[in-house]
Amino acid sequence: MKYRFIRILNSVEDVIKALKTKISIKPHVLKVNVVKSVGYFAAENIYASFDYPPYHRSAVDGFAVRAEDVSSASQFNPAVLKLIGFMHTNDTPEKYIVKKGECVEVTTGAPLPLGANAIVMAEYAKKLSNSEVEIMKPVAPWDNVSLKGEDVRKGQLIVRKGEVIKPWHVGLLATLNIVEIKVFDRLKASVLGVGDELIPLGSKIEPGKIVSSTMYLVKAFLSELGVNVVYTEIVPDEVEVISLKVREALSKSDVVFTTGGTSVGLRDFTVEAVKKLNPDFFLHGVAIKPGKPMAVATVKGKPVFMLSGYPVATFTELIAVFEPIYYSIYGSKIPPKPTIKGRLVRRVYVEPGIRGYVRVKVFKKNNEVLIEPLMVTGSGILSTLIEGNGLLIVPENVEGYDEGDEVEVILTNPIGE
Amino acid sequence: MKYRFIRILNSVEDVIKALKTKISIKPHVLKVNVVKSVGYFAAENIYASFDYPPYHRSAVDGFAVRAEDVSSASQFNPAVLKLIGFMHTNDTPEKYIVKKGECVEVTTGAPLPLGANAIVMAEYAKKLSNSEVEIMKPVAPWDNVSLKGEDVRKGQLIVRKGEVIKPWHVGLLATLNIVEIKVFDRLKASVLGVGDELIPLGSKIEPGKIVSSTMYLVKAFLSELGVNVVYTEIVPDEVEVISLKVREALSKSDVVFTTGGTSVGLRDFTVEAVKKLNPDFFLHGVAIKPGKPMAVATVKGKPVFMLSGYPVATFTELIAVFEPIYYSIYGSKIPPKPTIKGRLVRRVYVEPGIRGYVRVKVFKKNNEVLIEPLMVTGSGILSTLIEGNGLLIVPENVEGYDEGDEVEVILTNPIGE
């Protein structure tokens, strides 16, 4: 009999674990300006080079005082202090020395003058003249003062290697006057669309031909993730040609993706083709649905992901297997995804031992969150991803859920009203 | 008394509602290639131009049959059919006409030949020779067939105006051979850092000078959101100069941001400066914490966001007020954010009537999710955004939460183990 079946489906966990040990690519290190570093993975631990704030600062507008001078001040019995000057944000602490019975007017962010140890807020003070101020409320030492090093201590770890740079990192790095940091360069990827029926986007559609849409879906998915897609090509169902093209793709990029030619079919062209390249590691069949026929390999440490030709199966394969690998290559964690809990309006069944990715529609009715699994007859139904706004992941040890069960789903789009 | 206080704080909701009516900028419409459209907001409704699949297709590898010919087939009493040919993915339905007692071998994705109405999976068939096949299981009409138009019907809405283009849209648009779509161009923004103490990143830090880090934080935040920052500049605490620079920024961009100079201080330089530009609308003081001194204005329909000089207050102002405005400009909804529920390890207090944005640290202990509010003495404590991995929003009608209360927080970074 000429049909080959995948007898053993490998669990997602096993596939990821195996790939992590077999992949040996190292992303290049790049120096970028901090202002342009958002979204990159840090390639180094970055530590604070000095205390921030660099000196005690006023956290409010008001008057810098010695707390002990105003300890019994009240609205009816104000303390009267001598006003010796004004501190602006660009002054230095040494500009004034506050002695017993004296005070300095300060603006928010201005240094605390020497001798003072607290700020009285402007609301609780009254200027009698340019040299006299009434204080109507006591303050404790260090009230309304941002202490030196309160925000960041010299030597403190502020960016961890493998972390994705966020806007607040940029804020803190700029605060510390760090201009350039080391980040990992984006991975380079190739995407090959395998199939005699495939034509490029924008071609004239002849009978028997369809646009290689899954290839473009993969490219878009990768771009959104931050991968640099350097090479795409449509390849016919010929083992020798696929082999050649995968080899070429491997020479041009860190990661190679193929779509199509992996199903348990008359011939698994892509699988045969990649096997000819003497892979260090090869695995066919992953316990996910849709997406079972996925194959993965490494060739000289570079991963090859052989994805389905069907867009929804491909999408599942990318989320289930590639995404965790992607973050692990950078020593990073998968960022949290938006989720929501709701009640299933229809039962969901997935064979035991398989991790199911069920597209759902999340909506609100009478203030309750309801979750409708979208009916599918095949893994090609891309429109369910557009009609739907969520993804229910059914773990391997769960056969499914009943109507009315509360489940948590990943939200891919806002909820309709 | 020369101090001015903000007596009335405007609710976030009122500020957003007012801004939405006053802002009259319209993002430009741009034609982009579908493959590069991910992340843009659609500027048009896009409908399917043809049915997809364009003809009935096989969803599996196997044999195209007339269901009525195999209705009594079984393992012990197989139906024997005449094999008249093979259908590949790039063939057309007209290649064969299946008559009574005949079948055609098909690969997944191949058209269903004329006359046939179901596919028997390869597992349930046995080729006796090149012209004879045994079928060992009956099929119902249309079993294992992807019907014409099953995925998308001609005329179906596939992208809604205002929606953010996702990879699966690209997949479906490519499937329909749509090459270019209309999207809204990115907004152009200017960010001005106001303060005599401010210097650009990378300058020598003299006493009394600090890097204009909040300006860079805003720039990074906007870039991550998809806004094109075309102009940044540091401006001294001089009303005339600020006025001039805001006017210049307005001429260069759709939206203007200033950081600093809005606090209830000795002088609200920025506020005074923007008021001189004859704004159509002006509002000072928003009921958020941190971020109360925020001011907003529109000048000839273009919004000016006067943000705090303090990074964390600024960050809150951007999330609370700018983000909703940003999505509304495109007629879009705010995308869902990752959240998690957990138990507070310490009480949180926010004055009634104020919406609180409390930075928190989310962690797991004995399999329980715990949420620790980070102690802050001022809105300048940027390191709490780095130490923390979440944000607890305390609504206006809630004064806070007790230790042990279950709360839901926005997750900004993965949870540590």
C-alpha cells in the first residue's frame, strides 16, 4: 500500500523541547540608539550607572524648610520663616544653605537646598512679603521630598538580557543618559509556498490555479512578530526542486518555513525533500488540531518548519510550535496574551491526546460573556478567523467542554456589543 | 495669592468625550500592498470578489466517488470501482466526469471531478490495479468535500473600515487575489520636552541638568503604538518660546505632545503658552492618579496633549486619555489587553472620584496569583514600571481595595515564577 500514515503524533511539549536542544542559531548582536530600541530583545544586562534622582528633589511646589522649625505650626498659629531665595529645576542643592528659621521657595523637581529636610506644600504656606512666609502646617522630615537614588540605585539591574525593550525602559535608559544598547538583531526567515497549483499574488487566475495565500499569511505573521522575511518563493511539487530551494533558503536565513506538501497524502513532497538534506533532526506529526501533519527539522542547527498548506492549520502550527521557539531563541518568555472567561454556547470535542485550537466568537448578551465555537469542516476555513475574535485552547488531557461550561479563551480582537 | 489650584478635575470619560467632538483631524488614506498592510487601520470596507473555494474541493487524499455507488460497501463486502484517473491540485473539475461505478483518485485540495459527490478517504480504499479500486466504507454525499464558497461567499465583508489588519486578513485578501488595499496613514506627532533643566540624550550632564527622558518615553510609546513621531525638541520654561514651538509643531504634525510645565506650580508655563494660541477647546486637570495636572486642548481641530514632566504620570495620561482618542480617530476599538486576576497582598487606597493607576507586581506563590502594589512616593518613580509587571486600574467609584481582595490587573510583562 503506497499511503503512509503518521502513526505517532508527538506532543507539542516534546516537539518544543526537542527543537530547543537541536537549534543552535544565535541571533546577531546589534548596537542601537535607545530611542529606536523599542521592541528589540536586549542582548545584555544593563545596570544603572548612577543614582537617580542624583540629589534630593522637591516632589511638589512649595517651601523647603527644616521640619523642626515648623513642628508646631497651625492655621491659627503659623510659623513665620525668613524666605532666602528660590530654587528652580535647573539649580543645584548648593545654591542655598537653609539655617534655623529660614526657608527657600521651590518648584516641583527642584533640588532640595542644603540644610532643609522637608517641603511644605504651597497650599499650606502664605507669602507675607518677598522675605517672609507663614507656614500653616507641620511636616515630618523628608515629607514631599524625592530622595537621592529613590528611583534607581547605582548598579541596579534595569534591563535583563532577553527582555523585550518597552517604552518605560527607554524612559529609564534615557534618564540614565545611556545612548546606545546592545540588542539582538531580528531573525531572518524564508517562506516557501509548495504546490503546483500556486501562483503569486496579483497573477491572472487560470483554472486550476490559486494564490499562494498561506505563504503570505506566514510572512505577515512573522513580520508582526518581528521576524525579517528576506526570501519568499513558490516551488512546484517536485522533491528535487523543493530540496534545492530549501537549501537556498537555509543559506539566506536563520529559519525556513514551507507551506504545503506535508499532509498524509499521496506524496509528502516537502517532507521527502527536507529529508534529502541530511537533517540533524527530523520529526513528522504533532498532536495539535488543526495542524497534525506538521513536520520540523534542523539542518546544521537551523530550524525548518514544514507547515500545512491550509491557512488555519498553519496559523495553529505557528502559534503552538514556532512562537515558543522564537522567544526561547532570545532567552525570552512569551508575552502574556489577552484572555477572557465566558460560557460556552455549544459543546466542543477534541480527541484525547490532541491539543485543540478552536476558533470562537466571543460576545456579550445580557451582560454575560458568551463563547460560540465556530463550526468548521476543514482547516482551510480562514474566514472563521475573521468572523471569530478568539481562540479556545483545549489541553491534551481534556476531551472537550460541555455547553454551559465556563472556559477561558485568548482574545484576538475586541468583543462586539 | 499667586498659586493657582485646579479646583475641578474632569473625569476621564468627560475629557475623552469632549476631545472626540473637538478633534477634526482626518488621517490620510494610503494604498498599500496587502503583504505590507499588517498593523494598519483599514480605510475601506473590503468585500470578497468571488466565492472561495472557487469550486468543490477534496479535503483529504482519497477517491472521488458517487456516494450512491458505495452505500453498502464494507470491509468484508467492498464496492469495486473503475479507476478512471488522478486529480491533482492544479487540475480543473472538468478533467473527468465520474459515471456510475467509476472513481477518480484525488489529492488533498484537488477539485472534485464532475459527477462525483463525495470523497472516500485513502485509508478506506485499496487499489487493486491501476484501473480498479476496492472501497471499504460508505460515505454520505459531500463527505470530505470543501464546498464551493464554503470559506468565503462572493460579496462577504472581509475587512471592516477601521479594523487593524492582522495576518489572517492578509491570508484571506491574498486568497481573493486582492493586491492593494486602502489604509489610513500613520498619524504624525511632535513631542516637546519643556524645562530649563532638560538636555538631550547623550549630552554631558552638568549640575542642575537632567536628560529629557519623559520626551523619549513619549516618543517610544507613540512609536510602539504606530504613531510617526516627526519632530522632537527641548524647549525652555519661557511662555513665548513654548508658544512658538507648539505652533511650529502643529504645522508639522497632526497631534502635539508636551511634557512638563503643567503642574499646579509657580507657573504653568505650557498651559499659559498653549492658551495664547487661541485654542478651540481647553481643559486643565483630569481625575486620574498619577497624572492629575494633565491639560488638553485643540487648536484648529488638532489636539495638544500637555503631559506631566514625570514619566509615570505621563505614562498614565497616555494610557488613560490618548490611547482611546487614538483608536477613535481611526473609527477603531481599543484592542484587548492581557489581564490576570489575583489576590492583593496589601491594601490600595485612591481618593474617591479619581481613577487610580497603580503599578503592581504579579507573582505566583503556592500556585496562587498574588498582586503586590508597588510603594510609591511620587509619580516620578519610573523603576516601578520595570520592577512591576502589571497595572491595577481603580475606578472612580471605588476608594480602593483591601488586603486579600481579588482584583483584575493588566499584565504588562510575563509573570515571574
